[in-house]
Amino acid sequence: MALATPTAVVLELMTMGQQSAAHLRDLLRAASPPVQAEHQALAAEILRCCDRVIAAVSAGAADKKRKAADPGATSCHPPMAAMPSKRRVRGAEAHREVHADTTADGFVWRKYGQKDINGSNHPRLYYRCALSGEGCRATRRVQRSQEEPAAFVIAYYGEHTCGAALCQQRAEPLPPTVVDSGSNAWGVFGAVDRNRGSPLLPSLGAEQGAVRRHVEAPGDTSRRWSSPSSSSSYSSEVELGASPVEGFLDGNFDWEWETVVNSLSFRDLLH
DNA sequence: ACCATTTGACCTGA
DNA sequence: TCAGGTCAAATGGT
């Protein structure tokens, strides 16, 4: 139960504003005839402002909490104090929860963890936006539905502050079929036509060939996702909007399918 | 050698 | 203390 503290109220209102701005931006984007880029930029700007306020308020609240828990903490370590906690508050409500029959939502995600969950037959997968290195804080949690093993429950946390332009670059042709996109228009981009199903598989090879280009410009490493504290690389997942192939559904998730998809290099997609 | 993927360890909130 | 979320070393593939 959320306490109606001033901070909570600000967060709630800003989140509503953020969702509205996202919706507006998406409406403008999809408008025909196309609206001026200036208008779209304005909507994007509003969204960015909301994002920043939410991030700032959240960070402030988290910092306050940390200090309360650790009164000995001083400003000796300003970088840590200024850093919002990377760890999501357990049980924090998802920004949006989607029940879908595929994990593909048109965004480029990087898997950063997997966990077996108590009372669940299926592991939970953790993804963050592939552009997190550029400041995008969107993450998602994917798990097979207990009731419907063929369905996924995808919880989204945070908004795409990367502008999602790159994230969505492969999703444009997909029709909107995601269930429960709520008031948040990101759901629109989760569009996947399940009827395409496995027939997409053969085309993947061609697409992969088209996409796979090893062009690495100097300084391109900034685009490669990496943990702030590590030089190791992380897995990437590029979801092309295909449903898991029947037969993969038995057993552990559709790892095989994801592996096929994973063979696409995220870096390649950025070119 | 480089990059992607896996998975056990670690951290933190409840 | 436990369970969920994240990190990062180890491993495998190209």
C-alpha cells in the first residue's frame, strides 16, 4: 500500500504525466498526415522532463532512506551518495505489466540475469534496455505464466529514456496486439503478430545476414553495453517479433528460440 | 582474440 | 533469514 507522502504524490503525478506524454508522442508519431517533427520533439522533451523529475525524486528518496538506515554515512563518498540504487525495490510495482504470447516487444533488450523463483516452474529472466549504456533505464522481467505456459508475463520497469528510436527500429511493421498496454503507449510497440509464428524462422537467416555487418567505428565501444564497474560484456537479445516455435514450448522456456535470436549482434543493429 | 552467454555469488529489502 | 534482483567471472562459440 502506497503511503501518501508528498514524494509519493509527486511520483505518482509525474508518472501519470509521463505516461500521458508518452501516449501523446506515440500519437504524434503515428499521426497521418505526419505532424511536424517539431511537435514530436516537444512531446519527447516533455517525456524527458518527466523522466528526469521521477529519477531525481526517486534518487532523493532512496538516498534519504539509505542515510536513515546508515546514520554514519557521510559525504566522504559523494559518488555513492549521488548514485541512485541500481537495485529495484523488491516488490516495487511494475510500471506496466503485460500478458503476451511472446517475449518480443520490438525493443532491443539485454539479458542480465536469470533466476528460479519459488513456487514457479519457470525461471524469471531479467532484461535491461540495450541502450542502458546511454542512460536508458528501462528494464523488464519476463516469466512464463503459471496458468498458461504458452503465455508470458512481462513486467516493465522504468521508461525508455533512450528515445527508443534505436530500440524500436525493428518493430515498426508490427501491428499492435499486445494485451493490456494500459494507458502507457509503449505497449503499442510490443506489437507482435503471432500468426506469423514460425514461418518467420527461415527469414531470420536472411535478415541476420543483412544485419550482420562488422563495422566498428573507432570509439564505438561506447555503444557496447557494459556495467559501470566492469569491463565484461553482457548478453544481448534482439527481439524480432516472432513467436516461439511450437515444440520449443515444452520444457525450459523457449531458450532455443532466444538463442537463435541472440545470435544477432546488438552492435550490428546499431549500424 | 574477441564477443556472447551462462550461472553462481553477492547484495539488499522484507 | 530468505528470496528476489543484479553482478561479474567463467565458459563457449566464432
